[in-house]
Amino acid sequence: MTRIAFIGLGIMGGPMAGHLVDVGHDVIGYDLHRAAVDALAARGGHAAADVAEAVSGAEVVITMVPDSPDVEAITLGPGGIYATARLGTLHIDCSTIRPDVARRVAEAGADRGIRVVDAPVSGGEAGAVEAVLSIMVGGEAADVEAARPYLDVVGRTVVHVGPSGAGQTVKAANQLIVAGNIQLVAEALVFLEAHGVDIDASTSVLAGGLAGSTVLDRKASGMRAREFAPGFRIDLHHKDMGIVTEAARAAGVAIPLGAHVAQLVGALRAQGHGRLDHSALLMQVEQLSGRGEPVRAG
């Protein structure tokens, strides 16, 4: 049994922390929303009133927060992880942030005797609930191996992809592919519906061929039903596409299709749909096609 501080108990972090409780770890959680902390406590974890209380005495700290400034604040800020964690603590950051920030945080942790790995996850809410996430891990090999027993509890595919920041770089590529895939699935569904074909049969045969994908398997039914309860919000994918486009520009890499999808994600967010699931890109395809209702704030 390991004492684990888990900071960030949202759509992804809550189930992940719960799985660690289920296998016998002593998990103390903190989140800005008290209901999330209470839910972890009801599952057998413990509640902390702030970051410092959660981290005090922890051997492992796992963070799952929305953006780069959030990670910097809870790691480097007053009363943050690196100011309160004991020497040798392992910090596993499962947030999705900029690669350069991940490297800077890892360097700051090392200066304070904290072992840091960046371990962003992919799989959405369903993957977190089912403990089948894909996890791309950056950091020193020994630190990654120390993190692996905890990551194996919440993920099915855990791969060390390189030094600090590499996990975030691979996650950026992941988000590029996912956004493009969702957009094309949305276009295909609207196209098929416009032609009046059997959608059940169509999606079944598409899923069985080269067009098959996890996005098609997990998202198509909700998109067809126009159910966009968030498994991964447009707000967050908009942030991730900003990471992708900035990193691509810095490396001198052209991503013409990715840049276009980033604008479509941003436009949907600007129309008031940031809290919907990213599969809501279908709504925009309908609007552009003159089909369905105009996009309204959700």
C-alpha cells in the first residue's frame, strides 16, 4: 500500500483516483469542488482541504488538472507540491500541458529533490472509468519504472516515450489525430444521413474496415443521437489544439488540416458550446450544410 496524494478529481481524475483506492492504496484527494473530494472519500479514500494537506506525508503525488498554468500553480506556487512534498517524492503529472512547461516543472522538481514524470492520458471518460487509458510517459527511465505500478492500475497501454516533456509531445499528436478523426466522423455521418442510407449498417461496415477507429466505436452512437454530454469538453480540446499548433509552429512543421480543425473547434467554443463533448463538432457540420437547427449556446 502506498500513500498517494491525488490532486484534480474531475471527469478523468475522479475515476483514476477511485481505481487506486480499489486496489488498496491510501489515497488522499483534493479538488476545487468539494463534491468531487466527498465522492472519493465515499469510495474509501480521504479528503484534504488543500494541496499542502494532500501532499503532506505522501510517497506519490498524482496531478490531473486542466492546463499549464494550473500545473505551475500547484507545483511551484506557495504551499504547492514542491514546497511541501518530502525529499524523494514521485510526482506523476497526468494533465495535458505544453511540453516546455512539463520540462520546466521537471527541472524545478529535480532542484527540490522531487522525481517528476509527465504522463498525460488518452481515452476520455470511458477509458478512465474502465481503467483502459493509453498513457504516454516522459521522464528518466528509473522514475518512469517507479510510476508504472500506479499507471498500470488506471491504464491498459503505458509507454515510456522519452525524456521529460516527451509524453506531452506525444499527447499533442494524439489530440491532433482525435480532433481530425471526430471532425471526419461528423462529416461522414451528416453525409450518410443526407443520402438516407441505413446508418446502423453503414457505421457497422465502416468500423470493420480501414475507416474503423476508437472514435467511431465510442462516439458515433452519441453523435447520431445528438447527445453531447461531456466525456471530454470542447473547452479542453480547444486548449489542446492550441498546444499542438504552437508546438508545430515552433518546430517549423506544417499541419494544414490540423490548423483547420483547430479553427473549427475554436469556432464551436466561441458559439457557446465549450462545455459540450468534442463530438459536438457534428452540430457545426449540420449548420454549414444547412441541415438541422442553427448552433446555439449549450
